[in-house]
Amino acid sequence: MSELDADVLALMRCPVTQKTLHHGSDALLQGLNRAIESQTLTNRIGQTVSESIDGVLVNESGEIALAIRSGIVQLIADESLAVPESLRSVAKQ
């Protein structure tokens, strides 16, 4: 999993809710990548996500995820991922 420096993470906010972000769990990352592989994961504007992710940040509620690809966090609100209900219980580390 791709980890961000704690000081950098402390400064970041969810582009949708403006709340703090946390590293998502390995179980969440694996679940999201399975959903991407099966073409069942969409972003906030309804586009099917087709590129796997290296890491994930989640907002406080665990409902919104931000993909990390090649060490870069996707901080665009429209590209944020709605965490499937089935994965919300494993969202946070």
C-alpha cells in the first residue's frame, strides 16, 4: 500500500466533505481493486473506474475514498470513489 507522510496527511482534507482523511485499510484497498477489476466501481459522477489503485485515503465516515496511483492522491472531488456499503466496515486501518 502507498503510504503518505503523516505531516502531509494531516494537512489534507476530503475534497467533498472538507473533513480529515485517513489511510484506508489493506482490506479496503483489495476490495476496491476487486470492484475495479469487475467493473462495478464508479466515481462520484458515475464513471466506471478502470485503473487499479496503489493505495487509498478515506474520509472520517468511511463513505468516500480517494485513490492513490504512483504515489499521487487523486484529490478531485468528481474522481472520488463512493465506498461500497459492503466495504465500509473495513475502510479504516
